[in-house]
Amino acid sequence: MGLQNGHPLTTSLEEQGDGQSFLKEAFNVILEEVLRKGTNVQEKVCEWQDPAELSALLDLELREGGENQQQLLKRVQDVARYSVKTCHPYFFNQLFSGTDYHSLAGRFLTESLNTSQYTYEVAPVFVLMENEVLSKLRHMVGWPDGDGIFCPGGSMSNMYAMNVARYRAFPQVKVQGMWALPRLAIFTSQESHYSVCKAASFQGIGLENIFTVKVDERGCMIPEDLEDKIELARSQGSVPLLVSATSGTTIQGAFDPLDRIADICARNSLWLHVDAAWGGSVLFSSTHKHLLKGIERADSVAWNPHKMLMAGLQCSVFLMKDTTDLLKRCHCANATYLFQQDKFYDVSLDTGDKSIQCGRKVDCLKLWLMWKAVGSRGLGQRVDKAFENTRYLVGKMKTREGFQLVNEVAPIIKERMVRKGCMMVGYQPQKGRVNFFRMVIISPQITRKDLDFFLDEIERLGNDL
């Protein structure tokens, strides 16, 4: 073995052997620290450290020389040890939690194959798989045909909807830019996701052209106020473009009345987009899918299977009713080095020009493999379990002394629980209400015992307040 700059030279075969050995050991660490300890209620959700302490513990500095395998394995162990375990039964903080092992296997396989989802040439399995999954999801929405794409998150799906709606109404915008447009108006509820405003800002429509529609006490959009806001926009010289309804709002989990909103959109020739990032998965449940009544009348839908179905981050789709190739016409750049039209296979399988990205991660495999494992019925049972657990917890809180839906001491209790590492629950204010805990119940792996623990622990953490 020779030397270069004082370091031993290794052959590619030796490097492969070392790399595979490291990978096996690192995988064992992941299995132990994340998947075994991370799902054990006796372990902490997170071993909290303040930023300066954590930076020192991790030794984040990058240096000229590399480290040996044992040092690197220690790095892997430290990353796992000090990270938040979203698979833990007491992680209630975000709209994703739990672990599906079939989906996880798909994620490992996707990362190992390391390809980009833009042409059949480099991703033949995944192009066909994505088409099949999108087709199945569209059928669940109620569309026999249509279009769609996997994209990085519900926020991006909402942005796609706004961009495609604008292109359909004013196709010249793609070439002429903002000069070709009148002042446009977007309508969404007070409880909608902040990404609607981000999309309007990013695309040059502007935050002042977002008309927020009032909601009722449950957090659902009030159709009568939507009609008033459309008339208000017109009176100010704006051109109404899109209504973004929400199926499963972030804080209250409210479902907007889609049929009535669709009636208004039809009368006013507006694009109806449904942000069903959280609530879309209700379509798997024969018991609860009535909450999405009217979704088949939408022009587009955002849906995140990584939320209620546990497909794993990230797994988000943008679905369209359109069958005129609108998505591709809006976003295509016809890059000749990727999308040659004289290929030896059906070039319609090269879907990359539908996306605003070039390189695009494969996100369909994790959902496909999980769906194959448990079937539509099994996914529906997960949705039903989430609703069942929610009803149980609400019933317990209503009868438990000292609990309210709103509590002004939430920030103090939050700090105590995080530092203790016992569980993780988010909090926020809402309109005139003070800070309160937003209890997210998604994972079907949660038991009633876990929910009882939540109530007991909140009580323990705040018993002196």
C-alpha cells in the first residue's frame, strides 16, 4: 500500500469494503438508538441540551483530515441520541409522528438507489410507480382522469396550484411576465395555512391581494363571507383568480364546506384548490370521508400522506383534475439534454418538465410499499384510530378537573416537558385566545394509555402554576 501526503492509499475495493462495514455498523446504531429506544416509552423523546452545550457535545467543526470508523460511529450515535424521536409514542408536536417500517424500508431503498425522478431513462421503476400511485389517489378524490406530481411538501403543492391557476387564466404570463397581468385576488380562510400567503408573495401576486374569509366557531370558512370578499375584490379593480379551501386546518382541524364553496367558484369562474395536506387521508375512511364531501369538484388538491398515514417525510402530492397537460405547459422548459423527443421509448413517461425542480427525489416508493403492505383498508383503519383517540382524549379532558382547552401557562409547561424529555406537544395562540397546547393525534400506534400519560404529565408539570 502506497502513501500520498502521508496517508495510506486504498484501492476502490478496499474503500468499498470499509464503506460497507461502516454502513452495517451505522445501521445497527440506527436500529438501536432510533427504532428501538426511540419507540420505547421508558426513553426520552429528546435528550435536551441548550445550543452551546449541544454544539460542544457534537464537535461540529469540519477539519482537513478525516476520522476513523469508530469516531464516525460515535458521531452517528450522538446524532441519534440528541435528536428528537418523532417515532416516540409521546411525540405529539407536529402533524407527523410514528414509524411505519414498510415505508421506512422504502426510504432506505430510495436513498440507496439515489436517482432523480425526472425521466424514464434514469428512474424507470419510479416513473411507472408514481403514475400508478397518483392515479389511485385521484380516483379516491373522485376524478377518473387527471394529472399530478409528487413535490416537496404541502406548501409547494399550494404554490403549484396558484401558479397553474394563473397560467390557465393568463397563459401569456409565462413569456411576458407580470406586465401581462391585471391585479389578481386570492381568497382563503383566516385559518388556512400560511403557505397560501407565501405563494402569493413568491409569485408576485402580493400579500395585499390575499382576501381572508371569516370562519365560524369551528374554524370553517363561511361561504357567505367568501361571496362578499369576491365582490369586494371586484369593486377594488381586482380580478378574482383562486379560492384555497382547507380540509383539516392546522390548529383546529376544521374542514371547509367544499360543496358550497364549489358552487361559488363555479358561478364566478374561479379555480378551486383544496389544501387537504392533513385531511386528505380521511378519504381512506368509509366512516369519516364525508368530511371531504365535494372535493371531487375541486380543480386541484394538495395531500400529504406523510401526515395521517405515516408515510414518512416527505411524501406530498399535488393532484389536478385537468387532462390537457396544463401542469407541463405551465412549467416546462424543454431542456434538450433531458427531454429529447426522439428517444426510443414513450417520451410522455418523462415527467420532469411538470415540475419547477430539475432533480427531484423519489417520494412514491415509501407510500407504494406501505400501501402494498397494509392495503387501502389498513390505511383507513389508521385514520379511524386517529379520530377514535381524539374523541377519547377530548372526553377525558371534559371530565378532568383543572383542564381547559385553553391555558395561559402553556409556555412554562412546554419548557419543562422539553427539558425533561418526557414528551413533546406544541402550543400557540389563536386570534384572541392565549397560548394553548395543540395536541396532535396522528400515529395509530398511540394507545389510550399514552393519552392518559399525556394528561397526567401535563398535570404534574403544571401542578405548581
